[in-house]
Amino acid sequence: MNEVASAALPAHTTSPTPSGNRGWALIQALRPKQWAKNILVAAAPLAAGELSASGIANRVVLMFVALCCASSAGYLINDVRDRDYDRAHPRKCMRPIASGQVSTIAAVSWAAGLVGVSIVTASICGRSVALLTVLYLAVTLAYSLWLKTVPGLEMVMVSAGFLLRAVIGGVGTSTMLSGWFLIVICAAALLVVAGKRVAEMQRLQSVPLDSAAAPRTVLTAYSARYLNLISMMAATIAVAAYSGWVIFVGMHRGSGVLTAVSAAPVTAGIARYVHVINSGGGERPEDALLDDWMMIGLGALWLALFSTYVASAN
């Protein structure tokens, strides 16, 4: 640890970690709350109404486990790489690796093991799934080690991770992937990422980082106007793509009325999320989505309408 980073590290984070807490610290370093993103592997078979088909659910579970292992390995490598930056951050300084609760050697060792488990588990679902999982790991590693410092491209890479999750689910269950479906996933992911950057920039402006760590954040290359433009563009594309799916695909398979009506909660939900972003609440998307009663209500309404559509189409 360099002297500047040590000075930025709160005193309580340098104290020895009791052995009984190390296991819990490691679990936190794996970021299990983020595993919810991997539910995207079920998106394609769910949309096609094939999730209940024989063997499909089992394959989805296996792919979910493989991606959870892969994503946790990525988080460990990311936090090892960013440990000095995190120590100078007002909130991230409490992360297990930055605070010293999990050693760098332990983190790298666990990451290597999780990569192996991920690939082996994905292989059970077929060679294509294994190769796509390796691609996901490569994208995650490239992002953590280099591309996260490239303005603009770093947001695209995060969005690509969301897209790969959905593609893995479609390929692993032999479900045809609609182009409209993939565009919605990409645009929605970009909206979430841009929202995170807006909130992070606002926090950075209120609590500046240590001078040694500040240059390592890509936020210094962004302006609020640019990020808001990206957010609006992503939101518009997501709504347009879902509307395109409704008109050209959905209304020809099931209940036309249900399909058309389902666009309403999608549009309202995206508009609500843009409001959340503008209010600075997008730094933790999972909390922003689950703590907002309107987002929960709109999500439940869309799920009910879409589930009924799927049932009518089969």
C-alpha cells in the first residue's frame, strides 16, 4: 500500500479482521446482491413461454450458477485492481478488499477457482454456452483491467455484459432471440449504467477523492450534459424497441390487446427510472428499483400482462 493511499484509508479499516468475520467478508466481496442481474438468462425462454418445458428450467439454473460464479470472479479482480482507488472513496473504502478484510492473494485465488467452476458448469449446458461464458469472462476481465478507464466505451462494455447474459440464456435453451428483444436489453442496460455514472459524478462533486486516486476514475472525462444525453437516448431506444416488438412480433403471436397494453408500464417504468436518475438515485440500481414503490408496481403490472400474453400465445 502506498503512503498516500494509507493516509486516505480510515483508521478503523486497517484494524485486523477477526477470523470469524473473514468468511462473511469474502461473501460480501462476491457481491451476492448483484447475482440478481443473472436472472437475465431466463429472459429469452420466459418470453417464448418455454421456461416450463422439460429440462429447460434445469438448464437455466445451471447457467445462472455459472454466471454467478463468473460475475463474482470479475468483481474480485475488479476490486483487487481498484483497491487503492476504493480506499480513497467515501463509500467504497468499506469494501472487503479495500479495507483489508480480504487479502489480495485470497481474492485472486478465489477468482481463479470461480472461473474454473463457471466454465465447467456452463459446459454441462453445451459447448456454445461454455464459449459464450468464456467470452463473458473475457469482457469482464478486459473491463476491469483496462476498458473501464476509456470514456464511453466503458459503458458499452458493461451493457455488453447484460446482453451476453440474455444471449447465453437463449443459446443454452435453444430459444430464438428476437432482434427487438436484444435491442431492449442493450438500451435498458445502457440506461442503468449511465444512471450510475450520473449519481457517481454527483457524489464525486460533493466529496472529492484523494488527489492520488482521483485521476483513476473515468468520471473526470464526463460532463453531466453528456451523461443525461446518453440516458435520454437509451431510454428512447428502449421504448422504441419494445414498441417495435409489440407491433411486429407480439401482436401476431398472442392477444393483441394484452401485448399493446404491456407497452404502457414499460414506457412509464423507463420514464420513472429517468426521474430516479435525475434525482441522483441511480448509483445502486438494485436499490433504486426495489425501494421505489412505483417501479415495483409498474414492474408487477408489466409481468402480469406479459405472463398472460405468453399464456395466450401458447
